[in-house]
Amino acid sequence: MQEYIKEIYSNVKIEEGEIAVENALVQVYFNEGISTKELARKLLLPVPLVVAIKKEFIKSGIFVQDRGIRLSNQGRKYVKECLGFDGLNIDLYRNLLDLDYDWETEFSKERELIERIFNDRPDVDVTIDQSKCTPETSLKRAILCARNNSLIGKKILCVGDDDLVSISTGLLLKKLFSKGRKGINTEIHVLDLDSRFLNYIKNVAGEEGLPIHCHHVDLRKPLDTNLLNQFDCFFTDPPYTLTGMGLFISRGVSALKKKKGLPIFFSFAHKSPDFTIKIMEEFLKMYLAVTEVIPRFNQYEGAQIIGNTSQMIILKTTAKSHGIIDDAYEKPIYTGEVVRTMRKYKCKQCGKNYMIGINGVYSTIEDLKKTQCSECRGDIFELIERVKVSHKSKKE
């Protein structure tokens, strides 16, 4: 079928990119009879620009001007077959786009399933900065993807996925296409170093019939060529260090299609103003635009060091977007590598002290809890103090 979006973008040539033309088409699909002014408001575009896009769609036979802007039969066929909306529960999807919609009640059964899946996921490896986000957070991220028109018919990437966003996104798709499920052409891909999570995601995807593809990837190495320039958006919740953030986003950007306006859903700890400036400087180096910051969006289980919460930052690509790390990367990226510490813990039952960290018998408190106190077999420990360790003192 004819590629109307590319053709109209070529004729109008708007700075917002091809994605803005597609968004106009999708908005009309869900809001038949919408006025030009209301469409401009939804798209955050000037009215004259929306008029130009509308005229091109009318010339192509996709729009008709009839008590507002509507789709022709040809237009509806194009949206369903080419954009992947065939079989979609339109009312439910439209509800999800409403920020005031009570999605938690609607998705009560899915939440129960997700909670069971999350309860059985592998234990986190804190040495590579893994943490467990809540099931609600994972599903919220998937819904955020839909609200940014990056779900239906798209290739979605998870750069690291100990939060199981791939599964939540797959289950959201399953819910949206429950009536016949004819028309799902969305793909979800996961890049991760941890084979435990990849195998778990594969197993769940197989049991639930989710369109998830897993790739065992060490992000310190460049991505394989078959993963470059393929995706419409990506999620990442990287190590909370500048080097880790830069590496994960760079690899994600290299995997995105070469288009303007593609979203990056970036979760990161709330930081001081000085550290935040450094984060913004990294975005500028990659020519990424910050379009939205949502404080306290993410909730985590047992992540006291970041207050159990982190922010969601939505970035958009520009004409000059590029990663800042192209080759193999050898610098420290994880918190324990960048900020080396020894932590003294005391057994709350008998008072025995343990040193945990880079030079300790136990590298993490989780390891100590599993082994238990050697004196009393207790498994509850209290943090007494932290001591920074010189990089030179690392035992090889």
C-alpha cells in the first residue's frame, strides 16, 4: 500500500519530523470530526502547519472535511492495515490516552497476573545495579508508551529489562487486541547481559503468547549490525552513574531509526541540581531533547538508597541525534565500580560486625543475608557506616 505518511512529510517538510504527520493521522482516527484547532492543540503544532498537513491528507484521499476532519474509507483501511490498528479495542485505547482514566481498575486481572509473574522473577544482582520496580510501575511504563503513540505497530526496545517492561507491554497489547487479536504487528526486543532474566522473559512470553524477542548483549560492546537503526522507541533504567547512563542511552540511540521525534523513556534517580546539570550536558552531547520530566514516576521494592522512587524523563530524537559511545567501552559504569565503598553491617540479633563491598568476604548485603550470620544464623543486619575505598586497593 502507498506510503502516505512519507509522501506527505516530504511535501510539508515540517521540523517536527515524519512522526508528527503520523500522529495527526492517528489523532483523527481516534477523534473523528475533530476541528483543525483542536487537532493543532493535541499535536502541539501551529494551526497553519496543521492546515498544511490536513490539505495534503485530503489530496491523498485519506482525510475528508465533513463536520470536522474525518477519515475516508481508504484512510481507515490504511490505519488498520499499515499502522497495525486492525482488531484494536478502540474504546479501551482511547480511555488509556486520557490522563484521568482509572486504568488500575480496568486492568485488575492483568495486574494480578503481572504480580504473580513479578513474584517469580529472578533475584536482582545489585553489583550490576539491578533493582525491582513494582508491577504497577512496569505497567505504567507500557501505558506511557501507548500515550506517546509508540506502541501499536512499532518496534520497541528495552535496553536492559530486569523491570520486565517487555512483559507488561506485551500483556497490554494482549488486552488491547483481545477481540480476535488480528492486526498485532508490534515487536518487543530485549537487550540484557543477565541470562537469568532473558530466559525468564522468554518463558513467560512463550506461555502468554507475547511478541518478545530476547538478545544476550554486553552493552560494553557495540551492538550487532542487525540491531542498528531498527526501532521506534526504547526504554532504559540504567546504572545511576553518568558513565552508565551515557553507555545505555548511546547503545539505545544507535538502535533507533534515523528519524526525528522518536521517544526514549529514561528512568533515573532524582539527583541534586549540580548532578542534574551533568545529566543534561550528556543529553546535549547526544542532541536529545527533553520533552517531559515526571518526578516519582517509578516505584521500587527495597531500594532505600534512592528512596524507593525515581523519575521518568522522556527524550525525543532530533536530526543530529547520535550516541557518544560507538566503540567498545572499558570504563566503570556500575555504582559499585564508580563509587567504591566498604559498608559495615551489624547483626541485629548477636551484634557481630561484617564488612561488605569490593574488598569484603561478601560483595553485597544480599549475599550476607542468604548465608546468614556465622554466629547466630540471623539474617537481619543494620548498616553502621560507609567507607570510600581507593580504586588502587581493589584486589585482583
